Amino acid sequence: MFEIKSQISKIKVDAESLIRSCENKNEIEQLRVRFLGKKGVVTALYKNLKDITPEQRPEVGDLINTLKDEVARELDCKQSFFLRESLRSRLVEEELDVTLPGKPVTLGRIHPITKVLQRVIDIFQALGFSVAEGPEIEKEYYNFDALNIPSHHPARDMQDTFFIDVGTLLRTHTSPVQIRVMENRKPPVRVIAPGRVYRNEAINARSYCLFHQVEGFYVDKHVTFADLKGILGHFSREMFGAKTAIRIRPSYFPFTEPSLECDVSCFLCSAKGCRVCKYTGWLEILGAGMIHPAVLKAGGFDPDEVQGYAFGMGIERTALLLYGINDIRLFFENDMRFLSQF
Ligand code: PHE
């Protein structure tokens, strides 16, 4: 009896000092096993109960129970201390320092060509034109024949063509969309057709093997050259400023008759003459004309019933002028130093 009592108090003292000097959670677990586990020191005491007289058993049993509870409480207490410690250090680690400078977020930008294209589209959409698109890989028929350019016609040389195979090519202009739209619609049609075109040209600061065009055309009863002239003036003022004047020069395209080229007064020097307008005060911006009867016919329209005008402009050229850029290749190189300026 005396022996077991002193064993109990010794275990208590041992446990307390060992728990106190514990340095981490693992050590606590080891002690828990050592004292309270199945083969633990405290558990073993219960086995010794059988050597005690039945009268004394309840008292000793109580003492062991109390010891067990005390050791468990001490262990829990130390364990929660370690838990709080680790939480605190995590908090310190994860603390948000609101005084740190933020990481810059880089936003994408709209490509300058897309911007100019969108402006052109907006101007014509406001006038009731709808947007149509055609394929970049195009049939020779739509790119040439239907546009009144038969094979062997010298006009085929006006646009150096990338052929894919016999009868198929990369479209050299957006004019084939005229035919594709007419085939599927009835007049009146008022359409704007933006897109990429390809030409097998020497690459330099002025020309590239691909570029963008916007084609516009209007077919209806009684469409006249005056309508064309009116729309070109309106577009030019919207695009280049209210004071912009236009100049119309006779030209030649197989798919329009009469054909014209349209210049706008140089908005860089207010038409006084500068390097960009080559001291003429004028900038050439587009080709246009009254749609040739043969083209209306190819599209399935009756040229005795309806007339139309069409125009086509290069977007890169317009963007070069608007942004004061001197090399068309910059638009296709995707150099961030260039693109991030827009
Ligand atoms: N398709 C012509 C070109 O690429 C431009 C144009 C379009 C001219 C429509 C007149 C009418 O040069």
C-alpha cells in the first residue's frame, strides 16, 4: 500500500517535470504513450491493483484515477500551448503587409489595326451598313472572274497573288465579299466587309505580304455617283476631322465603272504640305467607283434594275498616317515596346 502510493507520487513528479521540459508536439505524444498508453506507466498501475487488499483497493483506485486525469490534463495543456504557438507563428508569417507596394497588373491592349478597323466600322454602322465577312482562302472565281477580271486580263497583274492550287488562292482584296453577299441577298444591300488580304509583294517599310482592307458597297434602285461622293466626304470628316476635304481623281478598277481614287486633305499639316503628303497637301486613302454591270450580274442582280457603289481602303495605310508610324512591318512583329504605346 505504502509502496504503490509512493510509486504514484513519483510518477506524478516525473510526469510533471518531463511534460514541463517538452519542446514540441511530438515529444508530448511520446509522453502520452509512455504514461497513458496501453503499455504505459499509469496503465500498468491498474494491473498492480490486484495485489492490494480489497478494502484498500477503492482508495488506491481513486489515487490512480486522479493521477491519470492530472497527467492527461498536463499533457493537453502543454499540447494546446504548442498549438497556439504554431498558430501564432503562422499568423505572423501570413500577415498581410498593406504597406508593401503592389505587383503591377499588366492589361492587354487593343492592337492599333483593330482600333482603326473598329473606327471605320463604327462610322459605317451608324449609317445603316451591316458587317459581312468572307473567307481568306478564296476561289479564283470570286477574287477575279466574278469581279470582271477574266484570266489573261492584264488587271490580274495589278495584284500579285499567292495561289494555293488551281482555282484557289489567298484573296488579294475584300472585293470578293461583294459577290458572296449579292449571291445571298436581295437589294437593297448596304454592307461593310473588313478583313485580311494577301499579296505576294516585296516586304519593306511601305508594303507587307498581308494587310487589312475594309470594303464597303451599297446596291439599291437609283444609287448614283453623287451618293458615293457624299458618303466618301462624310466618312473622311468622321475619320480625319470635320475640316477634312476630299479630292476625287479618275482611276481604273475592272469591277467599277467609272472608277476613282479618293484623297483627303492632309490632316498632319492641315494641307499646307509636309513630308508625309509629299508637299501636295493630299493623302490617298481609298479606291472606289460605281459597281460594274458585269459584277452586279455575277452576283445575281439585274443591272437594269439596280445600281451600286463600292469602295475599298487599306487599314494599315490609314493607321500609319493616323499614328505617325513610318514602317508597316511594326504592325505584324508583335513587339510589346511598340504595341504598349497604343
Ligand atoms: N479592291 C480594290 C483594291 O484592292 C479596291 C476597290 C474596292 C476599288 C472597291 C474600287 C471598289 O485595290
